Amino acid sequence: MRITVCRKESFNAAHRLHNKNWSDEKNKAIFGLCNNPNYHGHNYELIVKVNGEIDPDTGYVIDMKILKAIIKEEVVQRFDHKNLNLDTVEFRDLNPTAENIAIVIWKRIKAKLKEDLSLTVVLYETPKNFVEFSEACL
């Protein structure tokens, strides 16, 4: 029997939605205020869901201390209080939309989990706008 455990975290980051292959006019038309050349920020809320079998010895799917440490290292320390476009390698050439941020976070966390665990990442850019990425999306 499988069960899902969840951990919620947050981080603050600035970004600019911009396609360097488009004109300034097209970028502004598509991305609107999110294309501000001086960037803008969000208070991102992240929910990490790990699904797996319960270990009969520990009673855990994953030790939440371990999950907390993975999220801290792979997400919070990497992206918190950063300009995603300028300060991170991941978004130098990748438009930092909520969709792309969620996929990057998923890949970073998934690489640290045991292979038999499945992962879902839910990323809230605002209280009303959020995305979800999991193995089902592959």
C-alpha cells in the first residue's frame, strides 16, 4: 500500500518573463506586467508530495527531516531572495515561468530521492495561481 507525505515550504524570488527571440513589443503583449525590465517578485509557496510504501521498520515513507533538508538545499538555498533570471544557472536560458520553475524544482528534488518514491511538486506563484508537476506529466 502506498501513501503520500507532504511538506510545505516557501521562498521569495524575483523574475522577468521574457523571450529573447521576440521583440520588446511581442514580449510586452504576451507577458504584460511580468515582462517588466526591472523584474518583479513573488512569495512562492511550495508543496512537495512524496508517495511510496511505508517502511515497516520506521513507519515512514521518507523521514521528514531528510525531506526538509533536501528542499532546503535544492530549493530554498538555491532560489530564495534571488533574481531567477540573473542569479541562477537554471534560468539563464529558460524563461522562469511558474511551469518551468516547478519542473526545475521537481528534477532537483527527484534526483535526491530513492528511485521507488514518486514525487509531485505544487508551486503557488500567487494564492490563486499555481502549477503542479509529477511523473504523470512526463
